[in-house]
Amino acid sequence: MIIGVIGGGAAGFFAAIRAKEVHPHAQVILFEKTEKPLAKVKISGGGRCNVTNAAPHIRQLVQAYPRGSKFLKKAFRFFDNHHTIQWYENRGIPLKTEKDLRVFPQSNSSMDIVNCLRSEVDRLGVELRLNSGVRQISLVSNQWLLQFSPDKSPVSLDSIIVATGGAPRAHGLDWIHRLGHPIVPPVPSLFSFNIIENNITSLPGLSVPNAIVRIEGTSLQHSGPLLITHWGMSGPAILVLSAFGARQLHDMNYRFSLQVNWTGIQNHQLIRESLLTTIQSNAPKYLYQFRPFKIPDRLWRYLLAKASLPVTKRWNELGKKGLNKLIDTLSHDIYPVEGKTTFKEEFVTCGGIDLSNVNPNTMASRILPNLYFAGEILDIDGITGGFNFQAAWTTGYIAGACKQ
């Protein structure tokens, strides 16, 4: 038996390793179109590689997937995040869990993960073929035929696992669509917001630990750390918002109004009460001398200016009108978003193979025989925190068993 895996990324390597473990007498060939396999693993997490997330239960894990959560809930029964941690540690890669439950190699080096996967492929005897970009795939007499550039001979396979990653545009998946597999059109996910010609961008690098962000006119809302950048806003709060709103924001052409609540408190009455307490406790102080809600100094001065409140005004001089202005600016600060910025090498898309045509217990196509899918080519995507890699490990592991 000959098993072919297309795509030398996280899901492809995991699928090839699993295929050789389950079918030790089969010839397993891993095809990678470039000469640098696992490139995304290498640069992920700033070179640290956020391997997975240590969410304690599957029900918490699946909440991190805007698309594919129901599909993965079934798949995680076979291989979840705790299996991932055990898999790497059993192969001599100690991992650590940070406060936010992200899991990294103890070495803080993604090369530990890259070298581990490469070593497993070598140890098991998986054949890795680089510079082997597949141009066409077809089913001929129950055999899968892969065709490459003219100078490479076609390859006939008994089973094939497609793990080519996400495609920025739908035409990148035409070769799968031609086989009769419906494709959900891909659009970007996990991106930051561009806020053009706005004074907020004069505060790059400034972060707020817990802001509430909302897209006006929609139900999209999230809270968490927010980062101000040279081009607009980023950080986990924005990235998660972009992931859950990927299709909606695409339909809006990435032009909308972003509402920011800098206090991290939903209830406006609680914000008012907190500021009234601040006035009582800091009555003779100037506004710049006490910053409520732990707002950073530069941002606090910016927000006071936006509310037309002099920094040398005293807290006991704020008055009802000034208090209302401050509450409105702190809790209902509006910014016009005009476009997005994606993370080039770590680009994530939603869309891909329609999950209704894939068996979550085997990753097998429901349309064609001996065809499997793994990784981001599926219409699955997660938020930041190790979730996209976990989906790759899980789907690769299951697909590698080659069970119909």
C-alpha cells in the first residue's frame, strides 16, 4: 500500500507520522511544494511555537473555534490537547503552560517542535519529497494519481491525505473543487484593524489589559487585552473579534465603527459609581494625577483631551457635565475602521473543504474513496492561543489512520 500526504506543514507531518505508525508496512510519502517544510511552525508564536492550549475540558476547547466547533467536538474524542502534550513530552520535548493556558516548549524554541517532527519522520521511514508541488490530482481505476511539474513523474497512490493549508482565495482550492468537493469560500481570519488618520495611532505599543470592543450595528463583541499599533488596533481582543466576525466583516468590506470600552466594565452604572468614589477620594488632585481603571498614563491624557477635559482640572471641579463626558469617552469611544492588516506568515483563513462532506471520526471524504483531509484546508479555524495548531494535530492524527 502507498499512502501519499500532500503538504509539509503541521497537519501533513502529523498525518504522515500517524500513517506510518498505523500502517508500518506501507510506503508513506510526504510531498512538500517548497524546500522548507514546517515553515509556519518555525515562525509561529514569534519563534516560540504555541503548540496547543491547556483548556481542561473539550467543552472549553471547542469554544475557541468560530467555525468547526461541532466537528472538532467529535474529533477531539480521539486526540485532544492533553494527548498533544503527552505526545511531545513522550518524545523528549518538555512543555510548559503559561497563565493564559498557552502551551510552549520549555526551551521557548519552535525548533524543538520542528526537529521532533522531522526526527519522527526519519525514524519511521516516511519518505519526504521536497520541491514537489502537486499540479493535478485525479482518481483513475480506484488509484489516486498525482501530477507534478513536467520534469517529475506522476505518482500513483492507494490513499491520499490532503493537508495543504488554508488558501487566501477560492481559486487556490479549484483543484479540490474539480473533484466534486464543495468549497466554502475562504476569507481572512485573525487580523488587526486599520484606523487611518486618527490620533490614537500616536500611541503605538500601548496596551490595555482588559478592554471591551464591539462592532457597531452587529452583535459582535469581545473583551481582553488591546494593543494600539502604528496602523490601528490589535491584541487578543481585536484578533478574537476578527475571527468570530470574519465573514461578517468581509461582507462589510472591513469598514465599520469600532466601539471601545476602556474600563473593562460592562455596567455603566458601576463605571459611574467608581468615578464618583474617585472624585470623593481624590477631590483636590488634578485629573492627570489619578488614573482610574488602571488606564496607562499616555492613554489617560489622550482620553481626557478627547473629552475636552484639561489635565489640570481638579477631580472635584469635574461637575455633572464633565463626569458624563468622561463616562461616555471611557465606555463608548468610537473609531472608524478602514481595512485590516493580516499576519503574513501566520495567515489564517476561515473557509475551505465543506465539513458536511467529511467524516469527523476518520477525516475521510464522504464523496470520494480513500481521500482524507487534515489541517487548515478544512473549514475550521480557531482564535489565538494554540487552537489552530491543535486542530492540525487532531485532524492529522485521525486522517493518518486512513480509515474509511
